[in-house]
Amino acid sequence: MRFFPAAAFACAVPVAAAAQPYGPEMVVERFLDTFRAGDLDAIVSLHAPDASWLPTTGGPRLDGRDAIRGYYQRIFAGTQARSITPSNERWQPLGDDVAVRSADIRIDQKTTDGRALVTFARLTAVYRRDEGGGWSIVHQHSCQRPAAQ
């Protein structure tokens, strides 16, 4: 179920034109597309400069785009195919400029040596509208979940 008025994301724009207004749901679509494509610059650009992230597999919190870039650089270098399939999504707007999304996700990856990896996780992400009207990811937290759920 979507909770944002259509006018909030009526202008769907390419990632390169991120200064134009769009809704936080478009950030999710772009994230899924750029993850699948392994487009490092595009996936990093979806995050606010001060973004933080607690990765699914543990490890320290990632603070800022440089740390997020390093994480995805390692993933993209070690995989030849990847996708994320969200389900059970819920959006919670917090005023006009912040939104929280929670979802179950399935991450499918094929490593460079041909192994198939499947990870089931839960994700919470916070999105913020900037002064130009565009949205970005300001925080993500994901953790593994049992495959049976």
C-alpha cells in the first residue's frame, strides 16, 4: 500500500537528474535497478552525504557516502549478477519531508566463481526530502531473517 500522494512523485527522472523532485518510492525503484546493474556511482548517489547504514551481515555502521561506496564496491566486485526482491512493504510518512519504509527482502547473488547466494533480511530505511525537492536515503538498517518467514 502506498501512502504518498501522486503529485509527490509525478516527475520520474533519470538518476543523473536527481535535483528534480520525485517521491521516496522512486528512490527504492532506482536502488533496485542500480543494485541489479552493479552501478556503483548511481547507488551511492541515492544516499545523502551524511547517510548511515547498518549492513545485513553485521560489521560496523557505515557513515557517509565513502563508506557506503566501499561496501558496494566489494559486493559488485565479488558478484556477476544480483537482485533484491522486496515484500511486505510498509511506508510511514513523518511529515512532508521524511518517510520510513520497512520491508522483508530477498537478496539473490551469483558470485564471480558461479556460486548462488540467497539472503533473507528485514530492512528499515529512512528517506529525506532535500531543499531541491529530491529524496535520498539517510539511514538503512537491515538484519538477516529466517528463510521460513
